[in-house]
Amino acid sequence: MLYWLTDELIFPPVELAEDWGGLALGGDLSPKRLLLAYHSGIFPWYEEGQPIIWHAPDPRFVLFPDKLRIPRSLRPVLNQQKFTITYNTAFRKVIRQCQQVKRPDQPGTWITEEMLDAYCQLHQLGYAHSVEAWQQNELVGGLYGISLGKIFFGESMFSLVSNASKVVFATHVLDLKRQGFLLIDCQVHTDHLQRFGAEEISRQHYMKILRTALNSDTTRS
């Protein structure tokens, strides 16, 4: 049973989520509610025409920065520095490309216009961040997500040329490792991120790490 949210800023406990991860419906995508969701181990994921669906899956798909595996085929690309990597210089363009780039395993997109505007608001407040890959001043890859304390919640990535998103991801994880981040929340399983060392952990374990990570100060851009 999914719980209908009211105007009150509150979520049910994550332990009440359905087997498929769904926890609650409705509410809004205001900055306060979104930040409360991430602090509570919850994230929105829905499609156009649906009410907002809030998720707290068990197991949770995560990457420990210390366990990053860089595929052998990618190492020469990183060493050759084929891409110029920047941070927070084109957030709206990155999320727009994540919305529009077609993926063979996804007939549509879950990044609605409402979602796009909401995360741009979080970016303006310093909580949402983007990492960009450029070639000849053209944006060719990127990712975006939320950073709170010492945990990064990855939302989506895109690539217009071969290896662009992979380089962005590996570069970002190495940077988070240098900053002492405890975890990258990848939310749900993908074969792509599993090749980089991402793994499934129980929701209970995830929540324990989340609480520890949130004890650190949040660096806002």
C-alpha cells in the first residue's frame, strides 16, 4: 500500500515501502520536500502523467568510492585527456540532455519538466551539481545529482560521443573519494554501473551509512 502525502512535510518510514520500492504518492517537488526525501533515504521517480512516486528500494544500488573499478579499456582514454571536465558550468543543459538523449532500454524519460525545474532550483540553492565533458567547446557528456554531507545521490548521465559519460563518472568518483565521501547512491541496479564496482546493499545498511554521511557538513556550490 502506497501512502498519499499531504501538504505536511513528512514521509512514512522507509520500512513501509512495497517490495518493488514504492513508498508514497503525491506531494510536490519543492526544495524542502526534496531535501527531506534525500535525508530520509527516499527519492522521486515517475513518468509524465503519473502522480509523483517516492521510492525507498531494498536492496539499494550504491558505489563505495574505494571500490571504484575503472575498466581497462577506459584507462587510456582517461590518460589521453580527450575531454575537458568542468563542474557546475552547464547544469540545465546537462539535465536537459539527460532528459532528451534516447536510450535503447528506455522508451521514454522519467525527467519531466516539473523534475527539471525542481532540480534546477536545488542547483541554484547549491545542493544539486553537474559534471560536464566538453570537446571543442561542445557539451558531449555529463551527469547530475544531489550532494549532502558526505554522500552523493546520482540521478542521471548522458553521452553524445563514445566514453564521455564514463570519463565524467570515473573522474567524479575519484574526486569524491579525495573529498572523503562515504557513498554514491546509484539508487537502482544497472549493468553499466556494476562494471564500475557498484553493488547492492540492504536498505538497513544503506540507512546506517546515510545517517553517518549526513553528520558531515554539506558543501554547497
